[in-house]
Amino acid sequence: MKKIITTLFTLMFMTNVYAGTKVTFHSPFSKTGNFTGMSKILASELSAKGWDVDVKVTTNAKLSKETYTSTDKPMILAWSTGMTTSKSDDIYLPAANGDLVGGISWSPWYFCSTNEKNISIEDFKTKKLTIAIDLVGNEELGNWMDKLQAHLGTDHTYVTYKGSKKVTNAIFSGEVDMGMTTGGAGWVEKGKATCFYTSAGQTVQGIKSIGEDLPNFEQPELQLGLYWRAVNLSKKQMKKLRKDFAAVKKSSADWQAWMDRKKYVYPDPKVKNYAKTIAAIDEKLPN
């Protein structure tokens, strides 16, 4: 009986320790975007597991970065591999390592239009089009698109929006000819849209990869990884946070529904291996 009481007391103590730890959770992405949506689900699930989470959707990468690097309070930061185009950017953060909590997706981009417009590869190569694009947290995408246009000799016009949801609305409302999205595979599977290119390494849902069509293009693949990092937590707290994050991926119905809908995939589940992947991308950034 004494042992049982002691065990219950220990569990209650541990729960109170984490429940009493207030953690600020920053999402620097747009308020209606996919990554903010995932972060809100994660924050809600962590709250249910005893964390006192205060979510702030800043839509401001510089503010979130400066807060993250200067605060002495516990903080979780949502970040992506496409956040910056060089190490001299004022929002550049060195690759996550010991502060990495985990990542959820390694998602390629898709070039999509409505079924009515039915934009094709030939159209993309020969016509002047308007392209909806979200550059909030996706600065690398704009740089990559410039390289692709230079390779093809095209002169498409970018129409920028804050958030993937607004890009989606622009595509389906006809405001633009086409748009860039990470949700294209799901759209094609459901017959909602036409997508002619993907930045994945292979054809997906019949959508041709750029590498297959343009073998001489210097950077045919571009995949976007989203991850969370945290500071000012003890080793035990960080261990529990990573464990709880893994549990969310495994058991949250809301989380899985989002993953299925967007056709997102998981990177290597081992935090150390994912950190190496992020570091490899970081190393390729120019100074």
C-alpha cells in the first residue's frame, strides 16, 4: 500500500511540474495557413497532456526568431526548411539540433489550376501566366521559382498571398491562372483540380515530376519540411515534450485527418536523424 501511495504521489508531482510550466508557442506563419493549423492542433493536444501552452500566431518570422533567441522563458517555435534563402537573412536561424522537438512533413510543391482552366506543362512553358504563391515562411520557394523560370525562359507573374488557404481560394475563384500548393496530390485524387508538375523526386498521382520532364534543370526537387524546436526546458521536460509530440502523431484523430487530407509524409522518426537532414539543407544555404 505504501508503494502504491508513493507511486501515485510521484505521478501527481510529475503532472503538476508540467502543468505548471507555461510554454509560449509561436507560429510565424499566416493565420489561416496549413502550418499554423498543424501547430494549433499540436498545441491543443499538448495542453491535454498537461502542458500550459500559450499560442501566438505572429505571422512575423523576424519577431518570432528574435523572441526565440532572446527569451529566458520556455518557448516552442514552429519553423520550416524553406524559411530563408541565405544565412545573411535577418530571420535566419541555425539548423535545429539539441532544441529539435520533431517534424511532421516532408512535402513537395504542386503546380495546380482548376479543372476548367486545365493548365498544362505546355501552357506553363509557352504562355504568360499569373501564379498564386504564399511566401510567408516559404522564401525558398520564390527563389526556386525564379531559377525555374530562368531555365525555361518564361515570364510568369507571381501574385503573393499570406497563407496557403488564400492561395487555394485564389486558384478556385479564378483570380489567378494557377497556384503553388503542397495539397495538390489530394486535390487530384479527389478530382478537385488539375496539377501538371510536382517538385517531388518522382511522379505522384500521375503528376509528373520536374526532374523527369526537365532533366537538365539544376534543382528539380524542392520539398518543404516543417518542424518544432524548443528552448529553456530542462532535459526531463524536453524528453517528455518529444515523447508527447510522438504520441500526438500516433493517436490524434485531428492530426491524422490533416496529414491524410494534405498527403503529408513523415520524415525519419528519430529526432537525431531528422536534425541531420535539416543540417544538410542548412549547409547548402549561401552566406
